[in-house]
Amino acid sequence: MNTEIDNYTKDLWQNAVDIFDGLEKIKMTLVNIKISVAKMDNSEEARVMNAIASYIENSIDSIEEKTQFIRNISKEIGVINRSTEKEQS
């Protein structure tokens, strides 16, 4: 097992988790914005704010999918790295 690779994959995985957690906090803020907008009159401003919040939420969903992919790949690299050590023993 290459310890350096193992450390990099752990760091990569943890950073992806941290990004995902941060994005979840932003999504909760967007939910609160949407709730506030829903209480507003059906004005042009309210519709624009809701559209912007929805766009940001969709962008966050896309980023979360990519961070999930990064977590899965880094985990797989760690598994391969450990299995290489067993084969070399």
C-alpha cells in the first residue's frame, strides 16, 4: 500500500464531504428564501427571487452529484491501494 496515495484519497474524500455539507447549508438558506418569497405578494420581484433561488438550488444539486462522484472514486482508489498491498505481501 502506498501511504501517500492513501493519505491523498482520505483528504480528497474528506474535502468532498466538507463541500457537500457546506452546500447543504446553502440549500437550507435557499429553502428559507423560497418560504419568505412565497409569503410575498405575487409581484415581479418575488417571481424573480424565486427563479434565482431555484437556479441556485439546481446548480447546487449538480455540484453535489459531482462531489458524490469524487467521494466514490477516492474510496475506490483507497480500496485498490489497499488490495495492492495484500497482493504484494
